[in-house]
Amino acid sequence: MFKGHPKGLLAAALSNMGERFGYYIMNAVLVLFLCSKFGLGEETSSIIYSCFYAGIYILALVGGYIADKTQNYKGTIMAGLMVMATGYVLLSIPILATSTNISWLLPLTCLALFIIAFGNGLFKGNLQAIVGQMYDNLEAEAAKQGEEALKAAKDKRDSGFQIFYVFINVGGVIAPFVAPLLREWWLKAHDMLYNAQLPALCHQYQETGVASENLTKLAAESSLQPISDMATFCGDYLQIFNEGIHYSFIASVAAMLISLTIFISTRKRFPTPAKKVAAANVDYTPEERKAAATEIKQRMYALFAVLAIAIFFWFAFHQNGTSLSMFARDFVKSDSVAPEVWQALNPFYVIVLTPVIMWVFGALGRRGKYISTPRKIAIGMAIAGTAYVFLAAYSYFMGYPSATEARAEGVVLSGPWVLLVLYFFLTVAELFISPLGLSFVSKVAPKHMLGLCQGLWLGATAVGNLLLWIGPLIYNAAPIWICWTVFLAVCLISMGIMLGMVKWLERVTNA
């Protein structure tokens, strides 16, 4: 798998595993955690979720600018890991939310999320920039051997980013299990059992003082001790329920420290951009400078064109943390599996499917049939659309109403196989777009703007994340097949636009 790739590739991937571990814990639990801890509605929690994830990617622009300005990519990366660890430490403090402290506790939680996002911004794009630079020398050497060798080297860059992507998702397979397991263990230690519906009912009781029939029933089922006072039970259940999630953030702190240790111990394997830029600093004629400026301008146009497509993909894909997570909770029968655990399907599929996709591309390359990165991205959008075709058709066939009506009236729950199929297609789409998008950015980025351009890719992700609240809004207001049809339309329109630009993108990037 690593034959012909830079020695620092595996070290970079392992260094990124801690960030992915924390990311997947947050991706799995954040919306449901905000609902259970503070009693927030799904729409409000989704807005906070959207802002947090948008912040992660917007702040990558800041991190990229800092690294490009200082030419200290490695130092910026290490600072990012330490800042992220600080944010997770704040989140791990198990303070019970009450009507008297929510005015400062919720802002403190949001501050912790901002600190995590800022640390991620310092870390993520700059590590990707270093990975991209590892392949600059590889392609430079290949160019000396001829056109076919150069095409193979460019294809190697694509596969390198796919390898990078699969290894950083190892932490993502484990992470979604951490919070549910700790939460259920902590509940059992206090003679309680897990029930996803109880937090909302407990918050409702605290607000109204009226115990609904459903609360009385579920409380009796979830308590291993007789309940003498419902107010006491609700307060205790909310405290214990959320403490387990708080403790999962301690695991994120440990993961950050492990990643920091790996990065520091292997940093000599990574290139130093400042030295490379200085070595390449030679005198050019005015004509050469003009031609270079024109080429850079065309490449930046190509970059922004692909970024525009990426916005809509991430808008559709990152519903896995909002409306798709709610779908797993409201419409899927999984008594023995917490809704958050389904988030592990995505990184699991990444690990399993990446070697298959790499083999297919490799086989085509050996036959001289190289598929350009822009074409691969267009194929990815089509596959993402397939995921939503399936879910929309299934939801329509089942006659599913809006989620609001479903929770009030009840529906026939789907089997877990629906999520297995859905995440399969979404993950295949991701493997055609996310790692290859990173590869594309590394190809077109000017060498003095490596960090900033990777930050722009993540910034496009941020814009997509800012739109995530639309999913839960439609999900709760209309028959859910309409929600999935909206995302289908987004994918198909994006695919069409990408296909219309393919030849231009290939020409500009010499792909």
C-alpha cells in the first residue's frame, strides 16, 4: 500500500488520528448532548452544531494564514493539538445544567466548542498542506522521466491522500462507541438504565412540574430502585446521563496528547516549506513572471470552482450529524444500539472501501486509463445522489410523515439495514470527493499559499455546514422523503455543474 509513497505519509496520518477521534465523538453526540444536557430543541441544537462545524473549517483559513505567514507549519500544527486539548478539558467538566446556571453554563460550553474549533483550524489544513508538499518532489522527479511517469505520479498523489484519509479514520471507528458505552456504564453504576427519550421528558417535567404518563412509565423501566420523588429522579437522571458523555471528552484529551507525541517524534520526516521555497527562489524575466501570474490566476479560478461544488456536497453529507442522526433515533429499530453508534459506520466503511477503490484506480492506471481528479469528484456527487434516492424512495414507500408527527403518533420502525445501505453509498461518495479534493487543492495551490489554500477547501466545508440547520427544519416540518429529495437535488445539480467544467479543469491543472 505504501510502496512508492513518501516515508512521512504514515506518520502524518497517525498524527491526525487524535483529531479524528475527537471529531467523531463530537459528530456523534453533540446535537443529542445539547438536547439532553440543556433541554434545547433539535433546531436550536442543530444551529449550534452547524456553527461549531462551520467554525472548525472557517478557522482553518486563519490557521493557514498564520502558517503561511510564519512559514512554521510544524509549530502551528503542534499549537493546534494543544489548543484542542484545552477545549476538550473544559467540556469534560460535569456540571448539571439548571435554570439558575444555564445563563453562563451554555455560553461556557459554546466557548469550549470555539476553542476546539480554533485549535482544529491551526492543525487540520496545515497538516494536509505538508502531506501535499511530500508529493511535490515525487512529481518533479517523475517529470524528468517523461509524460507517462508524470501522470502516474499525479495519480500516486491521489492514492496518497486516500491512504492518509483511511488511516485518520481508524480513530473514527472507535470514537462513536465511547460516549454511549461510558454513559450506559455510568447509568448502571447508579442503578439506572439508558433510555433515549427520558432526557427530553425530564426537562419537560422540570419546566412544567407535570409528570406525563410516558415519563412515569419510562422512569419506572429505567430505574432499578423505587422512585419516591419524580423531581429528584429527573435531576439525578439528567446528571448521570450527561456525566458519562462529559467523561468521553477526557478520552479526546488523551487522543490529542497521543497525536502530539507522534507528531513531535516523527516531525523530521516532514518537509519544511520555508526551506523549499527559499531554495526555489531564482530570478525570472518579466515575461516569465507574467506567464506565471496568469497560470496562478487560472489555477485559483479552478480551485474556487471546485470549492463551490464542495459546499453542496458537505451540506448533504454532514447531515449524518443532524437529520440522519435523528432519523436513526426516530425511524430505525435499534433497541440494542445507541443512535450515536451508527456514526461509526462511516469511518468503518472508509477503512474497508478505500483499498478497493484504490485497487480499481490502480488497475485502470496500469492500463493507461487515468481518471482525472475532477472526473472522480463528479462521480462522487452522483454516488451521493444515489444514497438520497434510496432513502427518499424508501421513506416514501413506508409512508413516513414528518418527524414531529412520527414522534406524536408512532410509526413502523425500519430495520438497521437501511442505515447500512445509506452509509455505504455516502461513504463511497466521500472517498471520491474528500481525499481527492485535498489532492486537487495540493496540485493547484501556489507554493507560498499551501496552508491558506487547504484552509479554503475547509472553508468551503464550513459554508456547507452553515446550511446544516435546513435539514432538521424540513425533517420536522414535512414528510421526510421531501427532506431527502432536497439533498438529492443538491447532489444532482452539483454533479451536472462539475461535469460541465471537467474539460476546463483538466486543461488548467494539466490533469
